[in-house]
Amino acid sequence: MSYSGNIDQHPQITAIGGHNVIGGLSRVYHCNYYNAYLQMTVLLTQGMGDHNPERLLTNSVTALVQLLKQRGYSELDLLHEFSYCGFGILQQLNDNTWETPHSHYGETSCAHSKPQKNCYFTSGYLQGLFEKRVEEAECKLLGAPKDKFVVFDEALKVENYLTRTFDLQTTIPERFGFEACQDFSTHVDEEKVIASLKTVPLYGQDETGLIEAFGAILTNQFMDYYNRVNYETYFALRDAGVPAADSKEMFIQAGHVCAFNTFGRIMSSPEWYDLVVPMCDTKEDWLHGMIAALNILGWGIYRVEKIDSEQEFIVRVYNSYEGVGFRRMYLPTDDKNISFLAMGATLGLVHLLWKIDIRDKPTLTPAFYVEQFNHPDNSYQVEQTHAIAAGDEYDRFIVSK
């Protein structure tokens, strides 16, 4: 069996407080570069006590698919959503074998690691579909024509980790509409940017089940999947004695990579130049434009509090997906520097404009990332001062010299 219908048939998507909710679960857009780098980071923790990163990467999605089934999803619904959200196309070969002629993870390799079987997400998705153990048997990155998966006759049910309730905030200040906000002057119309970018087809295409946009390959991934693999790995690092600052830096760096590749490619794309650049005269306008674009990605609602191009940038995030996700899995923390992706992403956004100037259209290669974008010269630093995970109303980030 496989899904061969029309992926253009959209599932019901509810937009609330900066989250895009499908089947009761929040989804967030991320690119292949972030997904590959994050997965590599998680896998580097192999051998730390009882922590098993491969099982974590697999079972974290299994639990979510099980939840969707409990909420009435059929097998066909799940196959359709796999493709619609950009993970590829699942095809059944026989009773216990499936393959993906195209898949997001199967065609994505991190430049910092050797080729290896890496479709943990797909294995976990199939596990949730059948509630049986699944393993990747053949891998395109290792020379196989397709990624292939074996379903074992071994019952498997993964425990639900979304054990706490935390409601999204629905009363969010308007853009530049809160007391601490700087008095901005910008030509960027956020509503116009959002409406324009919503015309871009950000869903898997019929032929491949992949989302190709802005020069990258995207997924509309489960918010809770990212949060589970991030935080469980972070806690494992801490338990193994790795200092907090070093543990956090691994995941902040993943956000920095995301900004370089996702934001950088968005701001280099024909869509950006057609839809947003006509409103922009200054670097500050470009920053406001990218913040507006962020607010369709499911990451929460980003609000600019301050821009001092020589010294300091301050951004708030209401309903940040990391903060909300943390509260749905764990008790509130005393740690304010806990939204790693957003820390790296806000730092990276400032670097794109005030460190390398993305308006000059540099070629965004891995070498350029290391030699220019991530080089210590003329770099900024980021600190999180408020955190939903710690009980605050919003996340707040200060990027400064």
C-alpha cells in the first residue's frame, strides 16, 4: 500500500498564537540543513550512560503517531500527512517491507558526519503506524537505490511523553505595541509579508512528497519531536557531567546553522526579492521583514523590542515552540537560557545582516559558514533573559557585541 492521492488536499490546519496545528499537534517548518545538523548532534551522544540517541530519534515520533491514531487518524491519513508535511512518499512492498523512493532524511546528509543510515524519523513513523518495531534495512546514502524498512513481528507501544497541559497564549501584543518597545520607523508591512509568503506552496509535491522552497528542502515537522530529542539529549549530556554551557552550545549552534541556511536562503530567494525587498531600504527593514516571515513558520510570534545596530538587538517570542514544548513535557525550570534553537536563530539573523550582509548575495556554502559567518571576528553573543519554560510570559533574547 502507498498513498497515491493528491497531496494538494490540505489537512485541516488551525493557526493559533503563532502555531500551526494539525491533528491537535503543533508543526514547525525547518530545512534539511537544520534537520541534518540536529540529528548529527544527537547521535554524537552515543554511549553516554543509558542514553540511546538512535532509539530517542526513532521513538520520539512513534509516540506522536500513536497520539494521532488515538485521535481518529486512519492509515491513509498518516500516509498522506507524511507526504504533505514533506517527509517523502511511503510505499509498501509486502507484508513487512516498506520503502521511500524519495524521503527528506534519506536525501539529507550532514557535511560534518560520514554517510550512514539516518532515517530514524521514518522508522519511528512506521512504528507508530503499525505499533511494531521497525528498522531501516537499506540506505540511499550508502548506495542503495531507495531507503528500505523492515517491520518486525514484535509488538511495540511507546509511552506518551506529552504528560502536562500548557495552553497557548491568545492575547499577544501587536507589532511594536508594548511599553518597552522602541519607536520604530519601517516600510515593512508585516501583514502583507505574511499574506504574500502564504502563497508559496509549503507542502510536499505529488511526485516526491518533498517541500522544495527558498533553495532548501523543508519539513513541516512535529514541534514536540524537536523538543523531545533536544531536551532529552541535553539532560543526558548534563547527567554525563558535560558542563551546561558546552551542552547548550551544541544546540544553540544548530539554531545558528538553521539561521544561516534557512533565513539566508529565504533572504536570497526570488520569492523574497519579489515580495519583501520592495518594502526594504535599510538593514533594519530586512530584519523586520525576516521577523515577519518567521511568524508563518509555526515558531511562535516574534516581536522586535529594540534595534541598536552598533550594540544591541532585543527580540521577544510569544508562544515560543521550545518554551511551550518544554512545559508540556517537564516541570518549570529555573534556567532562563533554555530555548536553544531561538537563541541560535536570533543570533544568526543578526549575523546575516550585520556580520556578513546577506544583501550582497554571498554563496551560502559550508566553507563560507566556517570561514566567515561563524568566525569569531565581529561576532555577537546571545543571552536569554525571559523563558516560558521558567514561567515567564514570553521568551526574550538579547543579541549584543
